[in-house]
Amino acid sequence: MNPGKLKDRLTFYETVFENGEEQLVERFKLWGQVRFKKNKFTDQQPEKSFQIIIRANKNVKPFMKAVCKGKWYDIMAVDDGEPGYLVLDCNLGYVHSLNDHCSVSRLQEIELPSGETVHQPVKIMESIPCELVKIDSGDSRQTETTHNIRFMYKIHMETHRNIKIGDKIEAVHRGGTFQFTVKECFKYHTFQEVIAEMEGEA
């Protein structure tokens, strides 16, 4: 292969676990060539696969992630290519369009100047790419005197964001700002889904 064809600048990341939490750590940058391979369907959902050609590098391993021109790729296999090169079989990561942004706050112990310890919300993440999706069916709670409707949303984001139940999320969507409380979250292979309740609705 002509080395001049390796015109895509790639940044490689590795997922590590520290104190039970998932962290995405940047490892190195390499030149490569990203090639579309094929579309396949998994559980009736389209899944795009790609190949990335790079010069041989023993530090590249399966299950790492690579980002190029704003797109993330999950490395599934590392195979030998032409002499001196590797072929990385990849799936396109983060299948959702993360065009929104959010910040995350969590209750933490704060010591006041008086020495008293209180729990206050502390912002732990800012400007996180995400996608806000409204859930069609709300949970309605009715008593003899009140009728409260809970407005629930999905917030899609990257898998290395460590979200916990009870966290507060402030999301910016199409110029509007929305406040949420996290009710549950689940990490798929390519994205994380957070179920959150909107605050201030009745």
C-alpha cells in the first residue's frame, strides 16, 4: 500500500475501570485510512462496519476505540494486512446523533466554613454531547385531589460517561434548557441510554 493514502488522522482510546467506574483514556494518534465495508442488520437494526488500515503497531488492540473527523469506531478485530500494515475491523460507534449538550451534577459532601458538613449538588461533567428524546407515554399519578403527570425522557450519550441514579442533568436542546433527574441508565455496546424525569412539570 502507498503510505501516502494514509491521510486520516485517528486518535485511539482505551476503556479502563478505576474504582468501579468506566474511564476512556487517550492512548496515541496514528495516520490511517478509513474504508466503509458493509451494512448489516442486528435485531433488525442497521449496523455499519468499516475497516481502518494503519501501519503495524503492537499497541492497537481489539475493543479499543478510534475517532476520526468526529466519528467514533469500535475496534472489533485486528488482522494482518499487507506487509507492514494492519487491518482493523470496526463498527461505527455512537449510532445516535449527539447534537445536544448537557451537564451533570451530583450530591456531594461539602464542608462549610463553620465546620458543618452538608450535601450539595456539585457539577461533575460539562458540555457532554447527547441526544434528548421524549418518551411518548408519561407515568400518570392520580389521587382524589391531584392529577400529576411525570414527563419522562431518554438521554443518549457516550458509554464512558458514568451516570448514577439521582444525578441532575441540565440539557440544552434546540436553544431550550431542560432540567432532569436520572431515574435509570443502561450502557449498550455503542451508546448509553439514560431515563430521566423532567423537573418543574405538572
